[in-house]
Amino acid sequence: MPAPRSSILKAILPLVTIFGLLRLIFWLNTFPNPDEAYYWVWGQHPAFSYYDHPPFQAWVQTVTTALAGQSFWALRLSNLLSNGLLVYTYYRINKYLYGKDGNDFFWITIALLLASPLYFLFLALAWPDHWLMTFSLVSAFQFIQFLDGYAVTKKGETNRLYGAALTLGIAILCKYNAVFVGLGYLVVLATNKPWRNLFRDRRLYFAIIITLLCLLPILLWNITHDFQSFRYYSDRSIDDANFRLKFDQALGFIGISILMLSPINSWIMLQALRRPRTSTYQTVAFGIFCVSTGALLAISLVSTALYYWNILAYLLLFPLLPPLFFTSISPPPLPSDSPPLDSHAKRHSRLLVAGQWYGLLFALLLVMHYSVLPLSVFGSADSDPDSRMLFGWEQVGTAVQQQATGLNQPFFITSDYRSAAALAYQLNHREVFAISERIDQFDFWFDPDSLNGRDAVILVDDWHPLQPALTTQFDRVSAPQTITIKRFGIWIKNYIILRGYTFRAT
């Protein structure tokens, strides 16, 4: 892509480069987050779909592992591909919106995106979210181009509409909250008179069918598994037993959303949302934002809504922000009584650069937290157990393999899906299971008949300690071995390893 022309943009490019280097450090050196490892394990068990999430991320892991083997780079190779497609789509959007200024505004868009802790993190992790964002953005851009063509010809380009439907279906195969994008499309059509006639256009219904056909693997999996996935999400979103309005939850959702999006991005997005909607792009961006944010705010009032569930609400807003920092890259001559352009530009450039430094600070802390030492170790001993689980797996894996020596057809059991996934990744071994009170994907792979009579290595930790329900399924268990995980002499957590002799499923 062409280099930016603006001297102000050239000044922030070093910061953008640092963001890129931090991303590479993370991709190449960081042990999989427990959920990254979880999705990798899914990829080693190909299926139509899975209990916790739709299947696309697992399918990708199946392919990348087959092609590139097992490594941190291979695990996150798909992130590189999705990030590249996302960035290219933003380039096309900026050229579509701004013509000759699109190149400069594109670089501002990417700088703002990287400076958001929300997007820096979720585009880096090998979770379903990076593909979710990419396909949702591609879909929305196709839909916008279709509507723009429809406004001119009263017909539009059918391939754009069907392309939007197909990529929306793939986005839902990544994560279910892509539904908010589709609902946003329908709200935009219903609330804008020039497009309401599309509800009489059979192409719209063909497009809906295309999206629904993409979801057939999810339906097939649920039909064969007693609709467990659908029940999981309905139970997770609705808490009938303790119904009350939770205004503190809603305020918390708003507060953490602003912090993770970045206060400067949040403020400038608010300005963009307040501007008159004079283009199709603005209208669709506003519609998707309102549908997603409104739905999650409503959920937060009665249940739990996590800030990153709203990650699709802001995607289309980023390209609308650059003009709010700069009135024009090549401004027209000013009247003689106008304030000097330099002071105006400096005020806005300072705001832009301040946002970059805010994001860079978060990015540095996140990379240190995930790759070097969990910063939560400086708090209480039980704080942030998720991040503590990224460390020490080479040590744990070696100890587990030593304990497996001499056992009868050993398999591996842990007390939680997170440790089971991390251990499976470290050992590159399929026969690792989690036995816990929580239902997870490991329960669907657990076949007690094939395990009866065999010995096991049991791994538990201080977050999910050993439970009698686990040990009673063996004739006897050995004395525990404690593995203490430290880094730079600082204690992180403990793991406990035992041998279990002669498994008897209860």
C-alpha cells in the first residue's frame, strides 16, 4: 500500500511499527492462552461444531496444524491471514470514502485500531474473534456497496448482496454475536424509506437463505447432541432465578468498554455518531452500533454482558474518525480572519498522538503480562488465575511425562478445561480429559468404556484443586507431587500431579 504523505502521519508511523513488533513478540514467544489451547484441541478433533462456540476457528486450526505443524507461529498463523484481510478491507473502505485522501486516512484508521487495547488484544489472540471481525467487516462493506448501488439504479449489484450474506454466515460460524451485524442490516432497511422496498425483493430472502445455509454444521451438531450448544447459550444469557435490574452491571459494561476501546477513541466515536448521517456508510455503521450496543446493554441489566461481546459495534466507525482529527489532508485556503491552520492541526495531532501512547502503554503491559510475567503476581496470590496459567508448561509437561512412565496405557486427566487444553497442547496429545462440575467440550470426547482399567496421570492446580469425585474413580492414587512455577524468582502458581491406578468410571 502507498506510504502516507502527511508529515503528521509520518510522525506516528514509528509508533505503528512498535505496535507491529509487539504483536510479533506475542505471536512468536507466548504460550497459548488457555482458550487458544482449547480451540487448538478442538482442531485435533474435527467436527461439525462444538459445545462452547461455532466451529470455524477449530477448522482453521485443523488445517494450519496439518500444514505447519505445532508451534506458537502455526497456532497464530491464521491471525496473520485474518489481520491482513482486515487491514486490506480498511484500505478499500478508506479509498471508497475519501478518494485521494484515502491513503492518509487509512493509516490513521489503522493507528487508531492498534491503539485500542480491545483490538490489539483480540486481533492477536488465536480465538474466534479475529476471524469474526474480519468477515463481519468484509460483509458490512459489501452490504454498503450494494445499498449505494441500489440508491442509484434501484437494483444494486446482486453479487454484493450475496457476498455480504455469505461472509456474514461465515462470521456467525466464527462466533454467534455476528448475528448483531445481520440484525443491524435489517434495522437499517426497515428504518430508511429508500431501502424498504428491498423487503419486496426476493434477492433479500435468497441472501438470508445463503446466511442460514452456512449455519447447517451448527444445526447438525446440535441435532445429534440434544441441542446442548443452544441450551448453553440460553442458560448463560438468562438468569430467571435471580431476576432484577442490575444497573451496576450496565455501568460496569460501559466503563470497561470505554477503557478497552480507549477513552480517546470513545470520545471521537461519540462525535462521529452525533454527526448527521449523510451517507449509506454512516447509516449502516450507526445501525450496527445501535443494535449491538443496545442489545448488550439490555442483557447487562438482567444478566452478564462482557465488554468484548460488543467488539463488532465499533468496526465500521474507525474509518469515520480520521476527518474528525483533520479537516482535510490538503485543506483549501482559509479566509484571512480564520485562526492559523497550524494551531488547529497541532491540537488535533496532539489528541491523536496521546491516543497512540495510551494504546502503546496498554500493548506493552499486555505483552509483558502474557509473555514475560503476569503482572497480577504483584497482587493477591489468587488474582487473575487465567493469566498465571500461561507459564510453566514446559516444566509441568516434563513432570507429567515422567509420572506416566511405567503406567498401564496411561491417559491424562485434569480438573478444568483450561489446564486440560494447555496440557494437551504441551504434550501434543489427544487423550487428555477434564473432569469437573462444569460441562465443556472435553465431556463430549470422554469415553469411559475405552478408559476403564487404564491408569492415568492426574493434574490439578491451586485454582481447581483435587476433588474426591475424581480420585474415587481410581482403585488408588499416589502421593501428590507439587510443581512450583516461578519466573525471575517470583512465585506464580502451584500444580499438583498424582498417579491414578485402574480407572473405573462412575
